[in-house]
Amino acid sequence: MLPKILIYASYFSVLIPIILLLARKQNFKSKILKVLGILLFAWAFSDLGSYILFKMGRSSITLYNVAIIVQFFLLNYLYHILLNSKTIIYIGLL
């Protein structure tokens, strides 16, 4: 019972940030939030695709490999935007 609850919680955990992103149209003006939104949608489709493949009895390893490659390129693009911006962003570690 507990493993099924954890599986469904992981499937639906991406929905809350997507709903919050779509709730405000101002979010689409920022390049950083656009990239993060695309990343969220990519993982949502990956989770949905892996669930469908699981129900069909097929392996979802290829889908996860593609999702990781997409995540790698999106995060590279995100860091490219952050490092080439005019403002300096300071991140403090506690």
C-alpha cells in the first residue's frame, strides 16, 4: 500500500509547481521561469510516459535517458542565461 502511495505522490508532485506557474501570466516574461517551466513540463511528460509504458508492460529506461539529456541541456541553457545576465546574483550558503 505504501509503495503505491509514494508512486502516485511522485507522479502528482510536479502538478503543484505547474499550476502555480500557469496561474500568473507574468511568469512567462522571464526567460529563467520559461526554462524552468519547460523543464517542469518535460518531467511531467516523462512521468506520464513512464506510467503509460509501465501499464503496457514495457521498459521506460529509454524515456528516462532522453529526459535526463533534455534536463541537462535545459539546465545548461539556464546557467548560460544566469551567467550572461547584467545583474550579479549572489547566493549565500548558510
